[in-house]
Amino acid sequence: MSKKRIIAIDGPAASGKSTVARAVAKELDCIFVDSGAFYRGVTWAALRRGASVKNPAEVLSTLKKSKWKVFVRDGASVFASDGVEPGEALRGKEVREAVADVAGVPEVRAFVVKKLRALRRFGSLSMEGRDIGSVVFPQTPFKFYLDANPEERAKRRHAELLAKGETEKAQEVLDSLQRRDEKDSSRKTAPLKVAEGAYVIDTSEQSIEEVTQTVLNRISELETPHVEVIGSPLFYRYTCDVFNAFLKTSNRLKVIGGGNIPKAGGLIVASNHSSYLDPPAVGAATRLVRTTHFMARDTLFEKPLMGWFLRNVGVISLDREKGDVRAMRTAIHLLKGGASVALFPEGTRSEDGTLQPPKPGIGFLVAKGQTPVLPVYVHGSHAAWSKSSGGLKHLPITVIIGRLITREEIQEMGKGREAYVKIGELIMERIAELKADFEEEIG
Ligand code: DC
């Protein structure tokens, strides 16, 4: 028997999530769950009982009076309210126009979330919705967020409606979709957003088959047994615990976005670098999720105690003077074996703390490693300890972990020298965005 999986596929209306979730369910023998149907179901039931859907109290009162039964038929979840299955009524205009308001009522959400979680008893699930990865099953490693530009989504939805014989105009569909997007993403309870750790796929220019394949590849990548190659994983974790305790005491180390670290699968962690404190800070920030191989210049390995230490924590020795083929090979081998490798794309520490352009070898390694990249911004380490700081200062350090740059985004940059440059730039751009967002937040 295959193991139980919960696959969460979120995204805005008409991003393709329903078709993809269905295809993934079929491929992996899961139960397909359209969570939006539950919100539509509550809306439909309220309308049937003559409630005003703009009035949450009336909707809740009909919900309390109705009896719900959820079951599985033909590999998909189905429900009946008071013994009646809604069928096609769920897709009608009346329900469509009212559902976003109903789905914004916290008690309705609590009711639906409970029903969705209870589906686990039926087996593996491929569930599509808006908040599956963020609220319903935040612990699942299989989180996806499908997106597409509004025009493309409206085009798809319009074609669907025409096929069903409806007569709405393209512009009306676009307007209605944008109204729903706005409501779904601005509501107070469980707004539509990318869940921490979700794999974001832009479906604007991809076929359903391509997107489905991307999802399946990612699931298989996450399930590939990871070859533990660090000399002593226990020693690694112990070392990072010590770094963590030290940095917490000395520099009030804070980590933001820890949920974005994928628990498994080959991974490149790419951080800015302006202080000796950056590698320990990144190691400490990621240690609870996984071990990571850092890279350090080979001359450090020449000092006996240091060399012993670096080898035991799995650091890859790098000759910075020439393109180090052996180090690259080692890193690629590790990445292909499902390990995590941490890099500092700027190469050496930034003298003044500002972000530097990436070194050319970074794009090459990322392209060859064929893994996603986790952008990381370390804030405050330059002020805390740099060439100009005059020793260690007890100033705060924050490690901000951003959203994954997916393998597909990297592949889109193409191949060859030009692509390597673009990949390096993309990574530094994402780090710069994390920096800008964080600085705006702290003012
Ligand atoms: O995916 P759909 O169009 O059938 O969704 C119908 C409505 O329900 C839509 O306004 C968004 C909302 N919804 C939600 O809030 N959370 C979910 N998990 C799924 C749908």
C-alpha cells in the first residue's frame, strides 16, 4: 500500500487548480476534493432555504438547521445537505455571485475546514482551494500554489461558461473574476495567499499536462530518500544548536519564514554575505528543518583543528582563485542526492554591507544542480561583526527566509553562459526584495 499523502493545491479562480488537482489525484490514487464546492454548498443550501446570503446570521442559522453528509464517489468527495445533492446548481450564477460573501464568514469557514480535515479518514487527498496549505493542512509537505494572470484566467473561465451554454460576455467574466479575487484576498479570515513553503507555479503559458507533471515531479523529488552525506549529522546539529544559542543571546537572533524551507529534496540555500556571522546564522536558522552543506575557501581547511571541524560539519572546500571543478562536482552530486547546499552568491563578504553582484559560477551551479533555490536575507550581521565594526557587537540579527525560486523558474532562464548570468541576477533580485520588504517593515 502506498503511503498516505495530503496534496494541497491552492490558487485564485481559474488558475487551473481544479483540473490539475483532479489529474494528480488520478495519477497518485488520491481522493480529489474541490473545497470550493463546500463553500458553494453552504451558499446553495442557504439560498434554498430562502436566507439572505448578505446576512451572516441568516446563513449560519440555515447551516445549523441542515444535516450534512460527506462521502466519496468515483474518487472524489461529494456531499448532501438534508439528503439532497446539489449537483450542477453549485455552478449556477446565483451561487457564483454570492459565494465569496458566504466564504468570508468565519463560522462558515470553521464548519467547512472541519469537514475538509475529516476527509483524511478516506485516505490520500488531492485537495484544491484557497487556504488548504495555509489553514486546512499547514503541516503537509506537498503544498502548491497555482497562479496565472487575470486576463488568462478570465479567458479560461469564459471558454468554460460558453461550453456550458451560458452567455456572459468576456469583459463581464473578467470583472466578476477580479471582484472575487479582491474579496478572496482581502477578507479577514483565511485570505487567499501563498502558504509558507508552497511551490508556486505560474500556469499562464503552460498546458494542464505540463503543470500536472511539474506537481508530480515535485512530489517525487520530495519523496526521494535523501542520502545523508554530512560526516556527522549529530555533530552538525549540535554545532548549529550552539550557534543558535550563542546568536540568540548575543544578537537576539530572529528567524522569519522558517516554513518556507522544504523538508526534503535537493535544495540550494542562497544568502547575502557581509559578515563571518552569516554562515552560523543561516545554519542556526535552518537547522530544525534540515542539515546543509556550506562552502568555504580551501585555505581554511589547512588549519588542523579548523579543517577537522569543517569536514565534520560537511563543509565543501572551494578554491576561490580558479573555477573549482571538484567543488562544483561535489555540490552537484550532493544536490542530486537530495541534499541541501548553502551558497553566498556574492562570493566574498560585502565590505560595506550593501548587496553585491553575483559571482558568475553561481548560475552555473544552480543550473546544473537542477534544484529549487531558497533566497535568504541576513539582516544586521554586518553591523554586528564586520571588518569595520571593531569586533562583535550585540546588535540584532534577523534571518529572513523567502519563497522558493522553483526549478521551473530557473529552467525558464535557458541554458549557457547568458542564462547563468541571469540566474545569478534573479537570485540576488529575490534577496534584494526580501531586504526591501524587511526594511520597509522595520521602518
Ligand atoms: O474554487 P471555487 O471557485 O469553487 O470557490 C468558490 C468560493 O469559495 C470562492 O469565492 C473562494 C471560496 N473558497 C475559499 O474561500 N476557500 C477555499 N478553500 C475554497 C474556496
